[in-house]
Amino acid sequence: MRSLFIIGGLTGLTLAMTPHAALAQRASENATTQSSDAFGRSVGSEKTGLYNSEDVRGFNPVDAGNVRLEGLYFDQVDRISSRLVDGNTIRVGPATLRYPFPAPTGLVDYSLTQPHGKPIYSLNLEQGSSNARGMGGSFEFKQPFDGERLGLSGGFGWRNAQRFEGGQSRYRTVGATLAWRPSPDTQVLLFGGDFIYRSDEAVPVYFPAGTALPPKLKRGENHAQDWTSRSQDLWTAGAVIKAPLGGLRAEAGLFYSLRDQHSVFADIMAGVQHDGTVASHRIVADADSRDGSLSGEMRLVKRWTSGSISQQLTASLRGRARDRRFGGAQTVLLGPSTVLAPDPRPEPVITIGPKNQDRVRQLTYGLAWSLVSAHGFSFDAGVSTSNYRKAIDFANPALADPITRDHPLLFNLGGSWNPAHSLMIYAGVSHGQEEALIAPDIATNRAEAPAAIHTRQIEAGIKYSVTPRLTLIAGLFKITKPYFNLDPALRYRKLGKLRNQGIELSLTGQLAPGLTLVGGTMLLDPRISGEAVEAKLIGVRPVGQIRRRSAANLDWRLDHGKSPLSFDLALESLSGRVGNSANTLYAPARATVNLGARYRFKAAGADWLLRPVLLNAFNNYGWQVSTSGGFTYTTPRTLTLQLAADF
């Protein structure tokens, strides 16, 4: 709380300065006004829309391998340092048109932070966050040299916090990007950064015993074991080159993503009763695990125009070499316990066993063609073939070492038609190859990763300009893929086929001068079929899934968008969520309201932003449910305060 008063006092010294509306970099970030649809946009630490990098149409696009960095294929292992990227965009529906090789379950497209124009130095201080109390901040810079030809951007960030679920959360972020532009149509980017976790205790996860929810817990009380501190580094580095090559354009990216876990713990409370008793409390301890991927893409792009028709032909070579060291974890049995109060236990002696090796090698060759006509129609087509090999070398000599090979034919077809100037009709079908999720901590085969799976998607919809500044998108989609989860013996394996069928709506733009809306709703009908359902081992609904998500962001900047003061509201409403594999337990529906404001001013030669936000303004209590059936409670009402300056 003391740090909150420090920021407030610093701000009080400058509130009387002259308001200034022209801002840059951190002081001007606003995910609401910078979103073109309601399907997901991240700008700095702010997010809008229905989806994010962990959930698109009911699936995790990062774990599935559906990630692009500067438009190029990137096999992301874990989080990217926020000092490297300005944000990301979720590409589904019409946002995939004329985008080469879209993925059936949506794409996450990251943009690197780059220097442009004049030098900018940004200082950002934050009190509180969406999931913790404590102080954080960052310093960033964008420094051009030799005009626009050469520049360096980067910075560092830090946060020391106490999570609401218990335990410390301390991390540091560093990163830098070197940009070289020898000519207006040539770009070379070199970048590298690290996301550093230290002193990050495992948060208890609750697995109910039957059909009753866990009891309502006191939020903010520390139930973590003080010896379960996580320590890991998440490295990201790479290079991007885009330049003309004869009559073509060459685009290439080479990326390395690494999760280096020095120590990691999972705190599992299984058999939780409604009275708070726990049948089995156990800690899963692991160390010296690594997951690294060298990936990238090379493209040759040919663009030409003939009369009223513009065309683009893209030849692509995508590849990755992923090496993972896993297994050997020790399970520490703590016996019965309770969720109603802290239950500290003495630190045991932990011995990590031998590690298994998991190696994936994949090359994908593809050709994509796009046609756009001035007469109001477009057509996209792509075809790829992949050489995939996955080999697991178990440390236990009694286990067979499986090798999986696959040579799928992947394709996508899509197009749009404008029957009127304000209306577009679009449709598409795609068949892709994705990674399945890794076995969760509660599984008997924890951390094992199935081989790649095949996915299919069909979608169609309309995009309608309600006004020149307000756009409506309405779409239908159907996605099918194999379903992996826990069987009754807690072994993670294929249990059937999952079909996610849904409707998504987006309404985005200006309702009036200074008033911006990003609103959307997804209605989802997820359904499992196959032997496990027919044998009544599991229900027809996948664990952790919802049937509806609605989200709305409103930003109101006074004086018809010219005032230094603005107010904003963020609303998220979720249906009930499936809580167990038998479909006999549901987490209740919940709604969350965030209220915020921005005050922009100029002082000491800098553009400043003061931003208070009241998260979960009505202190709603709810439960989040993982795909393995683990429950954690939502965070309480929290006041955060941000002070940013661009010099």
C-alpha cells in the first residue's frame, strides 16, 4: 500500500500541468481503440475481445503450434518477454483472408517492438495487477540511429508481488531488438530476450471429490508451501529478413524458444469435499527440465496485377527441431489436509529421477495463392505437405521407445464476396496438423506429449459496415480434432473425437465521436464422441469448456475524443463451466466488471499517463476450471494504478 501512496504523491505533483493529447508508445497504449474486431487483441498489458493466446474457440493456439511472429511461422514454447513484443492479434474469421497458410483453430500473430521516428524513452510504474498485489514497472527505449536506417529498441521490467491465491510472484523481463533498414523495402531484425521467474511458489489446485463445489475460500490467504518455489527462464531469440529478390519478395525468419526449468512444483489437493476436507494432498516436484525449439520459415512471394485483379503466390518452407527433456518428477505425499486454512508442512528431501528425451523433427512445404478482384470478390487457396517425426527415449529401459511418423496433406480454401459496398460474405475450409496438449500434473503419465494430430475447420459468415466507423461480424464455425484427456485411471490418452461448433459475433468501432466499443459473444456447442463416451467412462462435454462467453470494452474520451480524460469499462460474462469428466459437476456462471480511467498530461518535457483501474469492481466470486478438472478461485476486487511517461 505504501508504494501506491508513493505513486499517488508523484502524480499529485504533476496533475496541475497542462493537458496534452499527443502521446507515444506506452502512454498512448489503448487496446480498445486499437482493436479492429472483438476476436482478441493485446496491446502492452491490456487485452480486449473474446479470445487470447491461450483460448481461441475452445482451444489453446500456442500449445497447438499456431503462432506467427512478424507473420512467419514460430514454434513458441512459452511466454515471450514483453520487452520484445508490442502485442498480438488473434486471427480467425475474416482476419485470415489473404493470410497464407491459416490454421484451422486460429492463429496468434505477434508484432515485434521496433524503433521508428524520433527517440522515445518510457518509464512505467504499476501498483497491483490482475492476479496479485505488489509493485512492478519497466523502462523501455526506442533509439533510431542514422535516421530510419538503424535502430535499437528494448528494455527491462520487474514485478515483486503477492498472489491472491497465495505465494510470491517475482519476475524480471529483458529484451532488445536491432532493426536495420538499408532501403525502404528491406528490413533486417535481430532480437533476443528472457522472461525470468524466481521465488514463485506453487498455487494449490483443487480437484473436487464428487458433484459438490469446493467451499468458498478466503481469497488472499497464503496456502502455498514456502519450499515450492519455481525458478525458470523463458528465452526467445531470432532474426527476420524481408527484402526484394529480383521480381520476388523474400521473407525469412529463424527463431529459438526455450523453457529452462531449474525447479518447478505442482500443488495438488485431490478429493476435496464441500466441507473443506482433502483426501489427498500431494506436491509434484521436478527440476532440470528443458523444452527448446528451433523453428522458422522461408518464403518467396510474387505479387502482380492484371486489369482489375491482383494476385499473390507464396512458396513456403517451414520447419522445426524441438528437443524436450522431461520426467523424473518426485511425488511428495502429504496425506489428508484442508482447504479452509494454511497447512504448512516441513520441506522433504527431494530426489529427481532420470530424464526422458522427446525429439520432434518437421519440415513443411507449401504453396499458397490469393486473388483479389476490384469487382468485389476474393479467393484463397493453399496446399502443404509435411514430413513429421517424433521419437521418445524413455529413461526406463523396460518401456518401449515409440517413434511416430506422419506425412499429411494439408490444405485451405477460402473466399469472400461483396454483394454491396457495406457487406462482405466469407467462407473457408481447412485441414491442418497441430500438437496435442501435454499430460497435466495430476496424470499418471505426467508431462508426456502425444504425437501431432489432424484438425479440420469449416467456417462462414458476414462482415457488415453498420456505419463507416462501426463494423459487425457474424460467423459460424465447426472444428473437429482428436480428444485427449484423463481416463478414470488418471492416464492421459486419446478418449475420442471432439467437435466444437459455434457462433461468434463482433461489433467494433465508434458509436459516437470519442466513444469506442469492442463487443462480442461466442456461443459454443462442444461435444465428444467415441468409445469412452459410449462406455460411459466420460460425459459428452469436455472438461473446462464453457457454452458462452460475452465480452465488451467501452472507451469514452470526453470532448468528442479530444480531452485528456477518458473513462473505460470492461465486461466479461461466462456461462457455467464443465467441472469433471463425468459431466456431473459445473462451475457456476460468472460476470466480471472492470472500471478504469486515463488522464493524459505533459510535464518535464514528457507525455504522461495516469491510469487507475478497479478490477472485478463488484467483487464477484467464481471458479476457474482447467481442462484436467482443477479448480482455482477468481481474484477479488483490486485497485491498480499505472503511471507511464514517454520522454
